[in-house]
Amino acid sequence: MKHLMLISGLATLFLVHNQNCFAEPVDYVRDIKPILTRHCLECHGRKEQENGLRLDVVATALAGGNSGPAIVAGKSGESLLIDAITGANDVAKMPPDGDGLSDNEIALLTRWVDEGAKAPAEDVPPIVRAKHWSFESPTRAWLPYSGTVRAQNAIDSFVAQRLEDKGLRPSPEADRSVLIRRLSLDLRGVPQTIDEVDLFLGDLRPDAYDRLVDRLLASPEYGERWGRHWLDVARYADSNGFTRDFGREIWKYRDWVINAVNADMPFDWFTIEQFAGDMLPDATLDQIIATGFHRNTLINEEGGTDQEQFRVDAVADRVATTGVAYLGLTLGCARCHDHKYDPISQREYYQLFAFFNNCDEPTIDAPSDRQVESGELKLRDEIRNTIAELEKQLKEMDDQFLAAQLAWERTITPEQRSRLPGPLQAALDKSPENREEAEIKMIRDHFKRLDVARKHFPIVDQIGKLQESEPTIPTTMVMRERLEPRKTRLHRRGNFLDEGALVEPTVPAVLHSLPAESKEPDRLRFARWLVSKDNPLTPRVVMNRHWQHFFGRGIVKTENDFGTQGILPSHPELLDWLAVDFADANQWSVKRMHRFIVTSATYRQSSRMIPELLARDPYNKLLARQSRARLEAEIIRDSALGVSGLLTRKIGGPSVHPPQPEGIYLFTQDPKPWNTDTSEDRYRRGMYTHFWRSSPYPSLMAFDFPNSNVTCTRRVHSNTPIQSLVLANDVQFVECARALAIETIIDENCGWDARIEVAFRKALGRRPTAQEQKRLLTLITEQMNAFERDQAAAEQFAGGSSVSISTEQIAAWAAVCRVLLNLDEFVIRE
């Protein structure tokens, strides 16, 4: 009996503990989906995905959210979903409100996971495309009939249709003197000369305007003008940023941009080389230099900083810049959470982040072709090898050398320290035992260049002479793909220390897919994706930004936001026509598109505002006229240098140091070196002026130059009294007024009326009216009388000129020319 009872008990126990072996498998549709619907989908469903997790579809649950996969098929003990519903392993119990799941529901979910988390084949997330105009591929519409309006090309047809719909007509064509000044400033960024004006006004051929356009597009200064526009986007500067803001050498990238623009490098290739030139087969030095585009990010060299934090910030800046410059999307908004308005998830942000996360950031030698051909690079390397042998000998007397160096350090005065380069000052601020290897070497190398080291150590003098004989080889900052890839994880709430799910590089689902290739996604494939003809955004965004430069306002006013919160295009069919023409018909040729725009009747209109247009279209959205626009900061100075004859037209090379007011660096943490140029570099174009991010060139900032900390796709134009003061009193503008005065009066055979006309035409490109001539004649008379009475003032204003003209004449005419350079018309492009 006892044996029968034991057998019966064991059988019962066996059946209880093994009933699952005989139970029907858990059915997802019948058993699991209802549980998830009741408890989870309010926060993790189709409409909302807290923490990036979507549970209404098994595929997305397996992919997981910001914290990683929610389900590991077959392993409930490793599944975050099971931890969340039970509160195990320090995971907050879910759902946060209510009674939570029942024991039976938890058991069913656990069994389902252990059985492999199976679901029907049709349970897949639907592909949802956002219904927004900018995510749809642009199409080339039929040209509308332009009626009686004179149309030069397709642009005019689209514009005329909108005007006719509103009962408006386009403005008449601007005067020829206005057109040549407008074109010259727009295409090359410097004013026309009197000879150029006379040549154009005297050319009566039907294609005279087209010929002028072609001449200006062929000018090397075209590359400077439009290269500067791109440098705004690239956030180019000559220093690292933040409070210490040490200098950097990257002007070779600036030269690459100018040369690429002048050569009309197709925009798709222009993009590929900047994003991934280092990854091209047999990459040339120029292609590697091009990757400086994404090296223009800030670098923090403060003591005690976490370098990984600022490396991550630099990568985030590259994502944000790419989003604004190419896609017209505020991708940076998705760094900490899903984008609130556009269909970009936080996971997708870090998938884009992954493309840029696998880069090293070296500084390389960038010799010119001449330096390579002449053997300068080889000579430099030979000298360095000799120096290395001498350094080994110096190492044997290291204790003596270090003692002499420390003794020198104790003698440095505050004034002497302030003249040292910023990084050297930072190194000297530390006690010797706390210096890093690079700082120790920096101080040692500086000390070796001093006389005190060379008197005491003859071998140092020998090393110094060899270093002085070294050819100077420029360097530049570039990107280089790492051989050992970094893993990229999502950063929860944007905190780089709080890593979430592992992500792989790919592109947002709302846009076209990466090409299906066997190769892993990388920067090169991403660059090609950006300029793929399947991309609905890049050609629209780029064409809109260029349109903005010619008309003062983009077809889409929010040129940096083509997302759902951006302003709709004023002429959508025109924008699409331009985008398709740019990428297809013109094969990404920017120069051809510029020619197309400036030869349109729309561009050639007068900018005169009439009462009807002021009342009905004050912001010129409908393009019934051309827009007046104040010149950019550097173009104002370039114009003054150009009309005065001072402008140095050398293209490319290192940044320069024109005069600036004293005391600029009194409020910076580290004084910056600024050795004012006295050579021709003093009068180079403003785009070459050395730009310290923490203490930028004052006259540039007075006229709204971008701070270069982040990408700039549109400059804001302010109107302040300081601007007038700069034009009147800044050293460079006074020098320009004086030079223009001397050029004006150098011909002794001209009378005052003729001289006034010459100065006026040089400054403004047109002849003065009778009233303007009379007022300027009165002014020169008054100034001559005033300076004849005050010889000291005349000598001061004349500036000690060596020409054989009286100081009173120079001073008086300089005062008149200063008025011309202060006119609203001088700083405005009509």
C-alpha cells in the first residue's frame, strides 16, 4: 500500500512539474498580444515609443529601444521585458501605474520568450512615409504660360504665374550701371572698375549681358566669393574655440574650397571628397585635405577636461552640421530624445552618429607641389634626422639642461609670459611634476630657442641653427578612418556616460535607403547617399540656399529647416524645377546654375520699391522686384580696398593680420599674437583675415560676421550706429579713403568737378546727379578751407603720404572720400 501511495505521489508530482511539456505552445495573437495591448502599448505602441521601445510588433520588440533589445528569443532570464514586468535585476517595474501584470500574464510572457518569441510572418512594422512635401521626390513640372511677361528662362515663367495670380507685374529691368555692380558683387565680391563699367555700357551687342556674366564667372575671385559662402557652412576659423582658444593651422582646407569652386567641381564630388576623401582609392593629398570640412569643430584644451566628452561633442556637431547643410533638418534635436516634430528617432540620430564615430583626427604635412618637386620636404626630413642624433647627445646632460630651464622659468615676467603662445602659457602654468609629456616637450623646445640655452649649451645652438634652416612645410587638420572601429551606443538623454543600445550606421527610414551592397556602411557610402539622385532633400536645400544669396530670401525662408515646422516654399514648383535641373540636367554644376539664375529676367529686375508692392508684398515673397541687401562684413571692407586701389588680389595662402584696435585681448584668458602686417598682406581680402573665435576681428563682427562656432547657413543683417563709426574711423577704412583721395587727385590736369565724378564713379559705379555733384563740391571747398587753417589736423589726416601733393589737398579729398565710403549706397547691393 505504501508503495502504491509513493508511486501515485511521484506520478502526480511529475505531472504537475512537467505539465508544460504537454501544454499547447503559447500563441502570440491569442495569448500575448492582448497582454501587451492592455499594459504596454499606451507608452510603447505605434503612436508613442517611450525610451525608443515599440512593443506592438515583435520585430521592433526584438530590436529593442534605447536600453537595448527588449526580448532575447529563448532566454527570458536575459530579456529586459521580463525584468521590467517583474521588477528584477534593478529594473524599474512596469507599467509604472496600476496593479501591474498578473502572475498568469507574467508566466505566459515568460513561456513565450523561452519558446522563441514566435510571431506570425505578417506581424511586421508597416513602412510609413511621412506625408510632408520635402520628403517627396522633386518633379519637374511643365512650364506655365507667362502671358505677356518677358521671360528669359524657366525661372521667369514660374515667377510670372504667381504674379499674374495676384494681379501684379514684374518690375522693369535695372539700369545697366546697377546690373554690373550687382553682378560684380554677387559673383566675385568686389566692385566693378570704371573701365569695366564703360566697357559694358558701350557694348551694344544683344548678348552683352551674357558676356559680362561669363567674364565674372571665369574670374578667380568667383572662387573666393562663393568659397566664403561655403566656409560659413563649414564653420571655418583659425583657432580651436572655448576660453583658451589656441590657434590652429587649417588654411589649406580654405584653399581647397576656393580651388574647387573655381574649377566648378560637381557638387556631388565636392561633397564626397569633404566627407570621405581619405577613403577614396589611392586618395590624393588634396582629397585628404578636403576632409578638413568636418575638422572645423571646436577643441577644448582647458585643464581637467574630459577629452572623450568633447570628442563626442565634435561628432555630434558633425551630425548637426550635416543635417542643416544638406538635409535642411534639425537632426541635433534628436540627440537626447526622439525629434518632437520630424520623423527622426533618437536611435536614428545615433545611427547617423555612427558614420562619424569611427574617425581619428590627425594633423598632417601638406606641402605644395613646388615644395615636393624642389626637394624641400626631403631636406626637412634629413635635417630632422640630424637633429634627432644631436638630441640623443643632449639627453646625456639632461639634468643640467632641466636645471637651467627651471631657472629660466623663474625669471619670466608677466609681460614676457603674455607674449608667449597660448598653449605654452598653459603648460608653464602647471608645476613641473604635473605637466604632460607634450607640455614638457613644448617648454623644452621653446627654451632651446633662447639665447640663455645656447650660451650654456653649444649643442643646443647647433640644434637651433639646424631648426632655423628647416623649410617651413604647412600642416592641416584632416579626418582618417580608424583601423579598429569604435562601437557606437545610444546615449540616454544625450549623456555620453549613460550608454544604451548598440547601434549600427544607417540612415533615417523616412528617407531613401542606402544602396544595397555587401560592404558595411561607412562615411564614403553615406556621402554618396547624401548626393544620390534619390535624395529629395539635398538638391532642394542647396539650391534654396544659393537662391537666398541672389535674392536675399530663400524660396523656403527657413533655409535650415525643411521639416514639418519649416515655412512652406513660396514657389514650390520653381524650387523642384531648380533641384531637378541641378542634380540631373546640369550634373551638380553650381556655376551653371548660377549662370541660369543671374541671366533670368527675375534677377535683372529693378529693386525700386513702389507703393503698391510695399502694401501688397513688403517682404518680396512674390519676387515682383529684386531685393536690396546690405553687403556682408568682409565684402564691405573688400569693396573699400577695391575702389581705393589698395586691394591685394593674391589668392590663397596663410591667414593675415590687418590692423585692428588696441586692447582686443584684454578680456581673453590668453593674449593672442597679432603682428600687424605691413606688407601687401595688410590689404588682402577679408576672407583671409585670421579669425580667433574668442576674440574675432572687430570690424567683421560689427557687420554680423558669423562666430564660426556652429554652421551658418544665413547671416543676419543688423543696422547699428557702431557700423557707421567703423566705416568712418576704423584704421583700414581711413586708409582706403586716403588712398582713394590720392588716386582721385593724382592727375593735376583735372578740375574739381571731374575729380568728384571720378571718385563717385569708383565708389558707386555711376555718375553723380547734379544735386550730388553740387553738394560734394561744397564739401570739398569747406574741407580745403578747414585744413588750410589747421595744418596739424591736415598732416594727421593725410597720414604722412610720400606723394608730391599738399597735405591740405590729401586731407580734404580724403574727407570727401570718407563720406562716399560711408554712404548707404556703398554698403548696399541694389
